[in-house]
Amino acid sequence: MTLDEILRDIHALEEDLLAYERKYGVLSETFYESYVSGEEPAEDAWVLDWGDWAGAYEIWLRRHQQYRALVASLRGGSPLARLIERAARREPIPVAA
């Protein structure tokens, strides 16, 4: 996975999360806190949405963590401008396994 792929995943997931937030009227962070504490949807028709919403939020959290870790490791004392230059040129910036 590359920095660009992580960033694309984050953006796609944010679109999904925004759709759920608009549908249910709360931010994903608020929803997720309730979901992990065991709250169940008020309507049976929401069960699949809630599972998908929680899964998308968990992946979004992981991608943000991967992004932060990768940027920190790539900077390693270098100016951020160098990383931005590489990313803007679409150089593949791999994530360490």
C-alpha cells in the first residue's frame, strides 16, 4: 500500500461516513461510541447500515493511523515540502509492512 492509496481510501471512506451521518443525523464518532458500548438500532432496518457504518469508521481510523505513521517515518528530519513534492509527482511511497 502506498501513501496515495491510503489517502484515496480515507477520502472514499469519508464519503461513505458522510452519507451515514446525513442519513442518521449524528457524526460517525458519536455513532461509533454508542455502537461499541452495545447500543442497538431502534429499527431492524438499520442493523445492516450500522454494521457497515461501524466497519467503515474502523477502517477510516486505521487508515488515519497508517497515514500518520507513514508521514512521521518519511519525514525523519526532512522538510515536509520534500514529502509533498514526492506525493504531488505521484511517486509511489510504500508503507512498510
